[in-house]
Amino acid sequence: MKFRLLFPIVIGIGLLLLNCEDKQTSKKTDTTVVKDSTISKPENKLKKTLKPEYPRLTDNNAMEFFLEYEKENKEDKVRITTDFGIIEIQLYDKTKFHRANFVYLTKRNYFEGTQFYRVVKDFVIQGGSSDDYNLAKKRQKIGKYLLPPDTKRGYTHKRGAVSMPSSEIESAYKLASPFQFFIIQRKGGAQYLDGDYTVFGEVTLGMDVVDKIANVKTDDGDWPLQNVYIRKVELID
């Protein structure tokens, strides 16, 4: 009789122990999952260091950069949209560093919002600069560099010639400011500039627009009294 009474009790205790063991196993499993998910969170927070698409150009790396850049970027026609109309330019392949530089700045959207900031009637209109603070920030991102002159390609400062101005930095080699350009407006050209500045293109459409810009009123420093903006510069076929 006692055996019969004990048997159910033993069975009950056994079932109770098994139930407790299952709960402990479940707790251990839940804890492991939490630990795994916690470990994975920092991995999701890790920020990948992205390599800049373009290097910041300096006098030490600019020429090497443009030497490679011009091989892969063969565009040589440009459309400039101004407040007075459209000017189209053919860039010369022979002046490869200057062509590549202009194409590069165009693709970096550098010229948008710059101005024809120097206008001398019956001589030139000069563009690519501005008194806007944001332009200085643009230049800082692109870099600080100079291009050496490339004046022995047979090109001349005829009417419509697109040329590179000398840098403000004094240099016996007439190093050129890479962010600016000028267009000869004078009838008959300005060949006396040959050898001092690099002609790297010519106007193929829009000399009437150049003439309109050249006739705006300016202050004593040749800056137009009404800003003449370059609204857009784009590469065309």
C-alpha cells in the first residue's frame, strides 16, 4: 500500500525536475541570442571610410593627374550659357593639359555661378571668377595648383581665341591660373599676347554674345556694373 502511494509522488517529482530543466535550457538559449544580436550592433554602426572621388590637386600632383585624366575624358566641345546668350567653344586637343583642366572643372560644376568679371571693350572678356564666398570654398575643395604655359602649338590670339590668363603669382614661366579664361573680342585679334598666354580653344558659336558682353558698362577696374553671370557650362557632342 505504501509503495502504491510513493510511486505517484516519485513520478510527480521527476516530472517537476524535467520541467525545471527545460526552463533553464530555454533561458540559456534566449541569453545566447541576445548576446549575438548585441555583438552585431556595433558592426552596423561602423562607418566605412569612403575614398574621395577626386584628389585635392596641388602643384605636386596636378600634371600627373591631368595626364591620366585627359586619356579617359576626350570631350572637346563646351557650351557656356550666359545672361546674354550661348557661347560654344572648341577645345584644342594639342593643349591637352589645358583641355583636360577645363573639362575637369566643367564636370566638377565649378563655373556655375561665376562671372565674366573683367570686360575690356574691343579687347577681351574674362570669366571664371566671382566675389562670392562660395567660390572660394569650391576652389578649396578642388585644390590649389598652377598649369605651365603651352604656347608652342601654333595657335594664335585671333578674334574668338580662348586663352588662359597668367597667375597672380609672379613667375618667369607665366604660370596660368587654372580657374579662369578669357576670350579675345578685338577684331583682328591680339597676337602680341602669343607666347605669353596659352590659347587652348576658340569660339565656334556666339561671338555676337561675346560682343554684347564686351559692350556692358564697367567700373574703373573693368568689372561690369551689372554682374554678367555664367549660368551653366556643359560638355556637348
